[in-house]
Amino acid sequence: MHQRYRLLRLLADGCFHSGEELGTALGIGRSAVWKLTRSLEGLGVDVFAVAGKGYRLAHPLDLLDRERILSVVDGSTRELVSGLEVLPSIDSTNRFLMERIDDGLPPGSACLAEHQHSGRGRRGRAWISPFGANVYLSVSWRFDTSPDTLGGVGLAAGVAVARALHGCGIAGFGLKWPNDVLWEGRKLAGILLEMKGESTGPYDVVVGIGLNVRMPPSARASIDQPWVDIASIAGGPQDRNRIGGLLLKNLVEGLADFSRHGLEPFLAEWSRLDLVQGRAVSLSTGLGAVNGTVMGLDRFGALLLRVDGETRRYVSGEVSLRL
Ligand code: BTN
């Protein structure tokens, strides 16, 4: 990855660079430059090669910069972040943190990557993660409670994502229980929670957020659900470092608040953003599908569904609207 990352830094401005110029900077020959640029496709980066002009990216890249991200996490919130790694490429930022928990990873550790080659989504799905295009963020947190009370962490994280999006000037999106951020029915961001711990606690939780910022054309066909990115909602270039910083800041503040007060401080905001409240839905659970009307959430974040005249409580499942 090292040489490919160096090449991407050289090409990040979106201007043409000749093979000779790139070869000199990288200490390799022109045919090696050609091979290296071809290999960028595997990272989901679109590169044009034009005879007589050289190589250029389809779009300039706004590469992640650790200091710029941390500059957004100001004041006492900074103390909640015990470490931040910014990686060029990794299989999954969630896995990166999960694997380090047993080696003593301090709670409050965060990781952002330019690219994930095995990004994980909910329910065993892949999360398409092309290089330099979106935000892939994970944060680890330790809770001293039992896992039953942790059901709300993902909902608190959803509110944290919403706060970050509002901070970026994005409106018109909503939350679909339990963990989807949708804009006009299309997925803008997803949240994946993974946990480790003894049944009596403490629990280490890794919260992973994938936010679509500017999906490159070559990655679009691989996504198996309706989606949208910030660039299409807001237009114009987006500052990924600011977006990543705002996500990190709101997420650690949200996790700290959840540790102290549970879901209570998030419920009113969640309810304002709730896309399925009062709607007829089908909930697919491990035991099959249930049809009902959404009555809202209880104080632990469970979904309340009105089914055949009775209100039932669900802690997991996949909601789809019934038309
Ligand atoms: C979903 O399916 O809605 C959840 C998607 C979560 C994707 C993020 S990207 C950062 C973190 N690392 C992963 O492998 N997955 C999460």
C-alpha cells in the first residue's frame, strides 16, 4: 500500500501528472508507474490516463489529516479520545479496534481509514468502502454495565451522527430503527456495533460509522441498496476532515453521555428524527416477519410495535415500510 498511497498523494490535486514526473517522485520507471496506477482501481479510485498528458484522478481527493480531524474535537471532548489512528487502508476499522481490545487497547480509541477492503455492514453485509471518498470511523468504549442496558448505544450513536450532520449543514435526513440514517429513503450512513466482554460486564463496545460523502462512479454498481451521499445532497466539494472530526466529536460526547445517563438524553431527539413512528411496517426478526404499526421506542431503545391489538417489544430486527 505504501507506494500506492504515495502515488495517491501525488495525484490527489486532480491535475495531470506525467508518468516521468510520478516515476521520479516514486523512484520507479514509467512502466511501473503505469502498473501502479492500474492497481488503484482495486481501491475504488477512478484514474484517467491520457497520451501526452499523463495521469489524473476523476476527482481531486481530500485526504484525511489527523491534526485537522483532531482540531474539530475541541475543549474537554479531546480528553475523551485516548488515541486516533488514521490508516491508508485496512480490512475494517471495527475489526482493527476489536482485535486490539484483548491487548489492552484503551477505551476511547478511534480509527479512521481512507479505504476498507472488507468493510462490515449489519446483518453480514459488506460495506463498500472506496479510497478517499467517504468516512469510515470506529471508536471503542468501555461500559461497566451488563449487556441488557447496552441496547441503546446504537440509538445514541444514531443521534450523534445526526448532530454531526446538522453541524455540516445537512438537513432532511432521518433515523430508521435501529441504526440507519436515511435521506429520502436512501441510505446516507450506517452504524455497526460490535461487543466483547464477560456476562457480568464490563463490556467493550466498538461503534463503527460509515458515512457516504462522495461515492465514486466505479463503486456505485457494487452497492446492493438505495443510497445517497453528502455531495449529491449538498452539492460541491466536501471537507472530509471536518466531517470526520464532527462525527468523532459527537460520537465520543454521545458515548460519554450514554455512560452516565443512559438513553434518556437522546430519546426526544431520536423521536423527532424517527422515520417510522406511526407507520405500518414489517419487522423481520430471527423468527420470521411481523407486521404492525410502530408506536415508538421504550426508554431502553426497544421498538414498540402494535400487532393485533397488543403492543409488543422488540430489541432487534430489520424494519421495512409497508406501502
Ligand atoms: C450498516 O450496515 O448499516 C452498518 C455499516 C457500518 C459501516 C462502518 S464503516 C466503519 C466501520 N468499519 C466497518 O467495517 N464497518 C463500520
